[in-house]
Amino acid sequence: MQLYKVNYYWNYNSYICIMAAPIGNKNPQIWTLEKSNELLDKAIALTDVMETVIVDKLPVEAYKYDFIGEIARELDVYRDLIPRDIKKHHPELTEKINKLINRLEANCYSNTKKGKINTAVGIVNLKSNHGWTDRQQIEQHQTNIDLSNLSTDEIKALLKDE
């Protein structure tokens, strides 16, 4: 049975209960700067791992990892540890985290082009995890008008028509 330290506070006609970590907690924050840095080095190294896959009956060299969840599974950590929690606790590692994310983005794009990843899945990954968006086509019509002979009122009237 675990024992918890519980504090009660009186607040506006009611008690508030605040519970801390279990007494004798043996699993405090374990992701020190050093361990986080080591984990990131391993994760970045995994982004270079290649594998041969068969695409349309032909062997293709592709990146083994193109999604942060695959890296997390390989390293036996939870998915949000690197991009959210380590970044929060060790902001000095942001550049390394960005390097990892950028490599995974490039791997996903490359693997999608090579056919290792289904195109739709690749697009979903790039949109969901890397901020890619669809381009919007904007039509522009250009009309050349010599404004040098027009008065200010005439120019304003032209602009209203546009």
C-alpha cells in the first residue's frame, strides 16, 4: 500500500485536497540533461538507419524511421517525451530536438517519394506532425492602366471597382 502526503486547505467554505507524489517515491524526474542528451543522440542516429524494402516488386533503399512514434518505440519511451517534455525541462536541447524532427520530416518525404509509405499516409504525417499545408491557388488579374493622367478621384474610383 502506498502512502501519500495529503494537505488540506480551507478555501471559500470548502476544503481543497492537494496530494503530492507517494511517500518514498523512487521514480523522481529521471530525465536529467545528460540522459536527455544521450537519448537525443540515439534518436538522431536512428534517423540515418536505412533498410531495403520492396516497392512494386523492386528493392528500394529507404529510411527505416520517419515518424517520432517509431523512434519512441525503438527507444522504449513514450511518444511525447522528446518533443514536449524534454523540450520543456531542457530548453537548451531545442536545437537538437529540432534537428531530430527535421530529419524525420525529410525521411517521411523521401520514403513517400520512393513508395515505401503510401502517399496518403505520408501526406497525413507531414500535415499532422510537420505543419505542411495545401497550397491555395490565387488567381490574379492584372490590368495595366496609365495613372499619370488621372486625378486622385479617378484613381479612387478605379480602386473601388477592383
